[in-house]
Amino acid sequence: MMRAALLAAVLLALAACAAGPQKSGMHAVPAPPTNVPPVVPRAADGPVLMIDSATAMLGQPYRWGGAAPGGFDCSGLVFYAAAGAGLRVPRTAVEQYAFGQRIKRADLRAGDLVFMHLAHKELHVAIALDHQHFIHAPSSGGFVRIDSLDSPPYSAGYVGARRILPIGPGAVSFASPN
């Protein structure tokens, strides 16, 4: 509704510009209404931006040590996606697991970091999309993809989750290690 009002105001202003010079005796074109609030897009929060950055990388190949388009390892995807949201996180899964606020699996929400022990990885990290699904760079030969915590091997490998905490406008940090 606000967009429609703004569009009407813009179209009215453009029509006035296209009308050419006014002749004497004609009425002036009314100004656009001043009581229409400007359309200001809602600023996305950190978790939304982080998920957007990560999902934009779906299909990118796994690359050990990778943290940029062209190849990611698990913690590199988290590092890249967090940076895309203006968040500072450590680079490795072990460092990422040591920071943030510890949360219970039942309390998982979008943007939380999910940690697992897998057969060929001491510690694997992913980004929660909701309480069940996550996005990650799984392993050598794999691609950035979405999986479920209810599916093997992730269901058996879950070890914990952390939440990144904003501390003020433009500044982000982590809670004390727990």
C-alpha cells in the first residue's frame, strides 16, 4: 500500500515534468502529498545476511582451506558468509566452536553455528537455516549444500551449537567462551 502511494506520487511528479511550461491562467500541478512516508527497506539482520551469503554459494566445490567463491572448506564458508553479513568470526572450526553463546539443539535458529564430529573430520561446522536444516561445505569431492540434522551421519555427529551475539550498531563480537 505504501509502495502504491509512493508510485502514484512519483508518477504525478513525472507527469508534471512532461507537461511542459504552463500558460498563464492555468492552475499549477499539485505537489505530491507530503504525508506519504518514505519507503525505507527493512535492514536485514546479521543471520539473514549470513544465510543469504552462504546460500549464494550453493554448488561451490569443497576446497581444503578455501574461504572464497571457487572453493570452501566448512569453516571457510562460515567465515565468508559471516563477513558478508558484516560479522567477524574466527577462521577455523575449532576457534569458531570456542566463541559465541552456547545454545541447546532445541533452541537452534537461523544463523546459529552447528558443530559435528564426522568420520573424516575432527570438527565440522555449518550454518543453521532453521532448527533442522543447515548449509555447509561437507568434504573433499563435495559441494556447498543443504542437509538435515535428522539424517546420518549428521544426526549421530552433532556436538553443539553457538550463537553469534551483536553488541551494538556496526559492532559484532562474541560472548565469552562457555
